[in-house]
Amino acid sequence: MLTDSHCHLCDMKGYSLNPQITYFTCGYSHETNINTINAYANTPKKNIRILLGISPYNIMKNEKKEDGLEDEWIEFIRKNANEKNIVGIGEIGIDYQYGDTQEKRAGMKKGFEKMVGLTEKLNLPVVAHSRKAEEDVIGILCAHDVRFVLHCFGGTLEQAEFAIENGKDVLISVPPIRSKERKKIIRRIDLSHLATESDAPYIGKTPEATAESVRQIAEYKEMETGEVEKNVLENMERVFE
Ligand SMILES: [Zn+2]
């Protein structure tokens, strides 16, 4: 049984659901939030759990608002957040690779802070994106009373350890790509703080690519893949109780 802590089923037309996977599918814009709810709100919660979010790209693109967020988008999330199989807020985050001006960066940060504040009020967990922005993302999340998953974590071991020590309940999510730092992180971070993901269709082509995240953890921790799968599912259930 695979657990895909982060994918975008709304962008995978024609994909047939695999009963061997538990999906945490994320919206990342007003439009994809609506599409995801329309497509999956009535599937059993056991198989598909929905998160609603506004990604840093969408915040950056919306130049009409200082924090990049339209009231209508927020209202939609607020209205639906405690419904059916909607279990959290994501994809939200900060991406300084794409924010090339101070103004854009400040806007993304403001938008992210607003989304995390909303999540705290809604009493939900977060799936967060960060690129070249780990300090700000982890700092903001740890300053709030929220459990969170750092999706496709690309920061350092020290940053991962800081997040786990200072956050409410934190998972470091392993994508299906290997790196030297990720190997170090998997070796040093306790299995109870790891998650697996595909980020399909963007990093992995389909959620089945989560099997490669499981293989990395099994290999570096010298465990059976079945044991890894069992533990990462328990971790996600704990954070998204
Ligand atoms: Zn994503």
C-alpha cells in the first residue's frame, strides 16, 4: 500500500485510480481547488483525501493584490475546508527561485503567512512547498499551531531537524528523486517523521512513482519496503487525523 502525500490528480486526465495507493491530492489555484472537489469530493475518504491551496506561483501571478490572494479564493477554501474528505490546506508555500524581485518575494511571503493563519483557524494540517525559502517557510509554520508536511523537501538536514524540533508535528516528504543531502536526511531523521510522495504529474509521472520514494527509505534505513509503507501511512494518518 503506497501513500502519496502530494500529487495533483486534477492535472491527470485519464489516470485510473489504483486501489493500492492512498492519495493526498492538492489543489493549487482557485480553479484546481474547484476541479478537485468536483472530481473527488464523493470518493471514499480512505482512498482520496483532498487538500485545497493557492500555490506561490498563483500568488505571484496575481499582481492585483499585495498578498496575491483574492477574497473569493479564500472564501471558497473556508467554506469547503471542513467538508467531506477535505483534510488539509496545500499546496501552499514560498518559492524564491521564481520570485526574482523583492516585491514578488514579499508578496509570496505575505500570501503564505495569510494562508497558514487561515489554516490554524480552521484547525487543519498543511502541505507546504518551499524552494530556496526553507528558512522562511519553516519559520512561519513553526510560529503557528499547525501540523505540517514539507513536500519534496530540498533543504538541509539541519533545517529538517529544526522543523521537527520546533513544529507541532512535522513530516519530511521524500520525492522519487535521489540526492546526496536527501540520503543524509533519510538516514538521520526518524521514520516517524518521514513521508513519501510522487508530486505527479510534475516530478513523478503518476502516483505509482511513490514506490521509488519508498525504495530510497528502505535502502538507506536498511528496512523492508513493506515496513516503510506501513509506517509512512501511519505518519500521514497521525498528522491528518
Ligand atoms: Zn505539487
